Amino acid sequence: MKLVWYILGVILFFGGTIFILQGLGLYGEGGMTGQVVWAYIGAIMDVVGIVLVVVNRRRKTPPPAPKA
């Protein structure tokens, strides 16, 4: 489960970065380009992604169950 949260954090970070670039008009063409609200949403996504990665790196994995 730890790996799933780690991957989700990385995906959120990169997706948020794309949102920021599109919102500022620096990347691509489309409905998001040049609308600053998408840059704010991307920044929030970046922060959440970084938090997920950092928390999952610090969290210790539980020890394996003893064999009977």
C-alpha cells in the first residue's frame, strides 16, 4: 500500500506541474492555457504530491508476521 501512495504522490506532482505551466500559458494549447486558476490548482496538487511522497518515505513498514 505504501508503494501505491508513493506513486500517487509522484503522479500528482507531475500533473500539478503541467497544470501550472498550462495555467501560466507556458505549455501547450487548449482550454486551460492562460487561465491562472489552473496554476493555483496545480500548485495545490504539487504540494499534496510532495506531502504524500515525504510522508511515505518517513513511514516505517511494519515488521513481517512471525511464522508459525
